[in-house]
Amino acid sequence: MSQQGAESTQSPPPLETVEHVSATVKGQKKLLLIAMAISAIALLSAVFAIVLSLGSGGEAEVATQTPALPQDTVARQLDVRIQSMSSRIEEVLALTELTQGELAQLSTQVAAIDVNDERNVIIRMQRLLIKQEQDFQAFVGSLEDGMYNFHMMVPHSGGWWEEYKTELDAMSDMSVARENYASTLRDN
């Protein structure tokens, strides 16, 4: 009696469905792509903020020097600052293009993740489920053969055999349906 109580308290760990695991993998893939996009946007924003802060410091310096210099000198200084800002903007654009190239490369790598990979846990789990269902069907077939032989040995035992065979056939049909379902999951 105490052994039955111990068995009932030890329940097997809850199993996750294949659909749940597949959805989790797809969700993680989407989150990775979103994180890469946000990183690229943050990098571009930081570079833009640096460029703006460098540009605003130079304008204050020019404004304080304006009254003391002739307009021709101020115009030359502004041209120099514009050229330096243009070169910085070109550097930022080059960095942006490099970052976009890296992001595109990472995106193709993420997109190339093969969910049908042999090492993929989901595929292994699906194959295991299919094999278990095939083994269960073989067991039910062997059980049916043995019980039929037992039925033939016992005289006047026709009533229970029909009911028992009906139950075995129902179990076998459900097992075939589960196997077919697991097979279609593997193909997706």
C-alpha cells in the first residue's frame, strides 16, 4: 500500500509538445533578428549624436570669433568646418554601410539555420515519437495474436474476444493516427 502511495506521488515531469518547442525556436529566431535591428539603429543613433555634438561645439566657437574677424576669414573657417563635417559624415556613412553589410550577413546566417538539421532536437524528438508508435503497434499486434490463440484454446470464450479485439483495433488506429501526425510534423 505504501508503495502505491509512493508511486502516485512521483509523477513524471511535464513534457512539452513539439509545437510548443517549435514555436519557441521560431520566437527566439525573431527576437534575435529584432535585437540585431535595434542594435544597428542604436549604433546609427549614437554616431549621429556624436556628429551633432561635434558640430554644435564648432558653431559656438565660430559665433564667438565672428565679431573679431572679417567676413572673408569667417567664410573660409566655415568652409573648413563644413569640409571636416562632410568628411565625418562620409566616415559615418561608410561605417553605416559596413554595419548594414554585417547585418545582412548575419541575417542570411540566421535565415540559413536549418530546422531540418540532423542535430536538431525537435527532429530527433519527432523520430523518437514515430519509432515509439511503430513499436507500440507491433506490441498491440503481438498481443492480439497471443490473445487470439488463448481464445482458441479456451472453449466457449467467444464473448470477450470480440470486445477485446475491438479495443485493440481502436488502440492500433489511434497509434497509426499519432504516427501520421508526427510524420507530417517532421516534413514541415
